[in-house]
Amino acid sequence: MNIALHALLVFLALLASATAQLRPVNTFSIVARDPATGEMGVAVQSHWFSVGSVVPWAEAGVGAVATQSFVDPSYGPLGLALMRAGRNAPDALGGLLGADTSPQVRQVAMIDSKGDAAAFTGCKDIQAAGEEVRGQNIGGLEVQYVFRKIELKPCGTFATGKDYSVQANLMSNDQIWPAMAKAYQEAKGDLADRMLAALDAAQAAGGDIRGRQSAALIVVKAKSSGKPWEDRVFDLRVDDAAEPLKELRRLVALQRAYNHMNAGDVAVEHHDNEAALREYSAAEEIAASTPGILPSRLAEMTYWHAVALVTMKRVDEALPLFKKAFAIEPGWRTLTPRLPNSGLLPDDPKLIERIIQQ
């Protein structure tokens, strides 16, 4: 092993032990990598406030982590640090568990950028509890083997596999994680769609014995751009809701719409007018067709679509869109005369007057 890498592993493991937490974030989750796109993600639901602030972690080009049960949040950033340094997911997870003074109450899953996955369920996790990793290879492996070098004797199951891991604890029954695995494998769509299908299946099979409260979903790109704010395809949290999965699906749809809006803005910058209009139209279609998305959200998308048309000198096409936006939210009409000063509309008083009269 590279000496520097070994030193990093030891340091991070000790840090994990020093920062151990015992917060009862009992839940069900999935970590996954899409082999077609390389995108990685985490999705989770729990009867615990703001599950998205402690359980899911992901970094483009590195991997994803779900840390739960009597949760130690440090498994997230430290697991990512180890994978960033070159460790695969099973090694990263094993190293952190090895330094943990209470691994028997943890449940943690990790997946790396190559799709290697690992999951651990401690024997003291509240039942029903378990995990399923695609192509998992438990093979009689005892967790004591992972910790042998530091002479700890925890208990639990350590599974490795490929592409995804589903895990759950404090469930109403032991069919939750098998239902999640089946749903994820059979679902269509992109990574977010498939992970949401796994969460829905868990809830349909009985879910958390206490009910439901919060949910979260993160999807990151296959490769890092060096700009983390650009590498997150989805980063959504529902901190407290009667039906968190329903609300999470609404937010995913809304994020898709805004992703199209952002792509449209980029196309405008590159003077690709047709691509820009295609993206703006896609955003409006999603916002208009998704139950629960407020009309004011659609108004914003319609308004900026109209602004883009004006900058393309397609004013006649823009005017009906301005009219639609103004009808939903009159504040857009008030805003319009302020845009020429920022260079977002031409400094043409007659044109501005024509727009605001719509």
C-alpha cells in the first residue's frame, strides 16, 4: 500500500472514531451508480427530521455514501475522502468501521466511481434490518475479519457487490430491502427515477415501522469538473412532510425543469438559439404538467423564455409569453423596465412599452 495513502486511512479512521455520534436516524436508503452514464447518487426516506442533512453524501467522480441507523455522519465526508484518495468502496468502508468504537449499531453503504459497492449492517441495529447489494458476495465473510488487526469484535454483515446497495433498519418487516432491490432493477428512466422507484417500493412494502417524515435525493455527475456546484444534477431535501416521497417527486420534477432552464441559458450564451428554445419549452412543459408545481414557477420559466426570444429579435413570438407571465404574476411587468440597465433586454423604450402593455 502507498505509505501516504495508508497514513491518510489511519488518520481518517481515527478521526471517525473521535467524532462518533449516536443519533437514531433509522431509515431506508439506496446508493447507486448508473453504468450507462456514470452518475452516482443516494436516496433516502426516514421518520426522522431532516434526514437529508446527515444520511446522504456524494461527490462527482468519487462516490456516494449513506450512513444511518445510530448514525455517525463522519462516515460521509471521510468515506468520500478515502475514495477520492484511491480506495475502493469496500476498503473505505472497512477502514472506517475498523476505527469505530460502536460499529455494531451502524448501517452504512458506499459506492465508488467504478461501481464497486459495499454495505454493513450491525447486529445491534433495530430490527427488521438488512441490506442487499447487487451481486452481493457475503460468502460467509465475518465482519470480525475486517477488524482483526485492531482486535475489535463487532458483529454484523458486510456485503460487497456492483452498481447499487439498498439497506434499511427499524422496518415493519424484512421484505423492505428485497422490494427495493427488485424495484430498482426493474425501473425505467434515469438514476433519479430508479432510486425513487426503490423508495416507493420500500414504502409500499411497509416501510419504517414509525411512519414517515423526511426524504432526500442526491445525484452527481460521473466526472468532477472542479466546480461542485455544477456537478450536482439533483440535491433535494424534504425535511418534514406528511408524504415526503410525494413531495420529493415534485421537487425532482421541478429540478428537471430548472435543469432545462439552465441548459437553455447556456445555449443562449453560445448563440445556439434553437437549442435554447427547445430547452425552455421542455422546462415549461414539465412545470405545466406536474401536479403541485405552482403557477408562479411556470410564470418565471415563461418570462425568461420570452426574454430570450427578444434577445434573438423574435419579438412577435415573445409577446404572447410575456402576456401569459404577466397574467400569472403582475410583478414580472414591473420588473421588465429594469432589465435594460442590466443588459438583459435592449435599451429601447418603445420596445419595453410594447412588452409591458401585453
